[in-house]
Amino acid sequence: MKLITGAGGLIGSTLKGDIIINGRSDLDLRNTEETFKFFKEKSPDTVIHTAAKVGGLGANMAYMSDFYIDNVLINSNVLEASRRSGVKKLISLLSTCIFPDNVEYPLTEFKVQEGEPHDSYLDYAYAKRVLVVRCRAIFNQHGLRYQCVIPTNVYGPNDNFSLTDGHVLPSLIHKCYLAKRSNKDFVVWGTGKPLREFIYSKDVGRLVDSLLLCEHSFDSLILSNSVEMPISHVAEEISRCMGFKGSIVYDKSKPDGQHRKPTSNARLKKILPNFDFTPFEEGLSETVDWFIRNYESCRK
Ligand code: GFB
């Protein structure tokens, strides 16, 4: 019996499970008692833990304290409830923002605790690092190898397309859509120079499914195609997919955030050498089409 937390979200919606926790209305994972009770009753043997309070640069800076407390509670409860109810296999979804800001690139799985994360998501990053520490402690004390996967910037259908709180890609898709509709400039935060590595949500889902089937005993694993691109390229590609012919304007009064966080996917390649990543243009085009089709009902 496979349980998915956060099944209604960006990554969770790409996964299939027998027991589904879509969001807070199904079960508030911050509540220890209710979470323990739910896991005991359902008794899953496998858990994919994607649930988290998430947001882009804007949301992380505005709600730093909420991001910390909600995610620490969710992560502690899900791991302990899993252990107590006899879960054998557990994969948690993290994010490359957990890595130190000041560190030698590329990022590898060994560098998680080598320094402080970037200021703009300090609390979220520490709350996610809790998962790495808890998995290690559970292995040391109970011999259960619960695992962490660390995707780079994920994008795809079912994301939060909020103009202020979303991640860069969904926010910019929404902004470009509005700019086209009202014949205005497409305004992008910052200089457009920061670099990011993007991974399609469906690739993350396929990777997690493949990892469940193989017997590798990694503790943490970066999920990445190791292709960096500047935010300006993302904005241009979105304009192309959207058929936007107006001007792209960079608002330098808005933050750039961390300049880059390039990763090594050497460990992933060793474990799944034949995995084919979806080309960025293809994943982006599917995401833009999905957003246009679901404009009225999507999270924004
Ligand atoms: O996805 P994002 O918000 O977060 O991207 P991070 C921020 C980068 O995109 C900055 C630029 O360089 C911004 O200046 N940007 C341009 C925009 N326009 C926009 C816009 O309209 N909205 C947003 N949000 N950014 C994330 C964490 O960091 O890393 C997440 O916030 C997650 O929680 C992810 O962990 C992996 O890439 O900086």
C-alpha cells in the first residue's frame, strides 16, 4: 500500500498511490496526534512524502517564520508516524535551496550541511534539512533506510501560478499571459541574470517511481539534468510559447535571490544511467498549454 502526501500538488499529482492525502482538508500533517492516528489506521508500507508549505522567492521572504514551523512539524510528524506504523520504504522530496550559499560548485549530496543556506530561504531550507537529519537518525537507531531526493527547480501543471508567491516559472507564465491579454510589457523581477536548473514535474514522478523499484540504499540523491539557464532565457521561452510579441522588461528594484545553484547528477546517473529527461521546451510548452486551459480553476 503506497501513501502519497501532497497528492494534489505539483509533484504529488504526477504520482499514483493507494492512499492519497491531497492537502490540509484531507489531513493536517502539522497535527501530530491526527497524523499518527491516520498512519496507524491506514498502515502503508511505502510513503512518498511531497507535502510542504512552499513558495517562490517572494513568499519565502514574506513568510519565513511560517515556512519554518509548518515544514518542521509536517516533516517530523510524517517521518515519525511512518516509523511507528511500520513503513518500510519512504522517499521525501527536498529542494536544492537546502544547500549552503557559500560552497564550491557543483552541489553534491555530501555538501548539504557545509554551511548556511542563502538568506532568502533560510528557514525553509533548515526545515527541509530536518528530513536529512531525521532519516540519518532513524537509520542509526532503527536500521530503516528512509531516503531523500533533492530535485532542482521543479515546474509543471498543477503548480501555484500566483503572481507574488509562486516560483519563477509559474509566476512568469501568469505574468506573460496577462501582458499578452492587456497589450502591456512583460515585467520580470531582477536582472534576468541568475541561473537555475529546471526539472519537469513529470520527470520527478518518473524518477521516484523508478527509484522505488531499484534496491539502491542511497540516503540522499540529487534529481537534476545539470543544465543551467538564465532567467532571461526562461522569460524569452515563455514569450515564445505564449505567442507574446511585446517587450520583456527587467524590474531591477526586485530581488535576484541566489545567483546560481548548479548541481552534479553523477550519483543519479550511476543509479539510473538510461533516464531520459524531457527537453525544457517540451515541458514548458505543455505547462503553458495546461495553464491556458485551466486558467479559471488553477491555483493563482
Ligand atoms: O523560483 P524562484 O522564486 O526561487 O526564482 P529560487 C527566483 C529567481 O527568479 C530570482 C527571478 O532570480 C528572481 O529574481 N524572478 C524573475 C522571479 N521574475 C520572477 C517572478 O515573477 N517570480 C519569482 N518568484 N521569481 C527556490 C525556493 O528558490 O528554490 C523554493 O524559493 C525552492 O522554495 C526552489 O526551494 C528550488 O530558485 O530562488
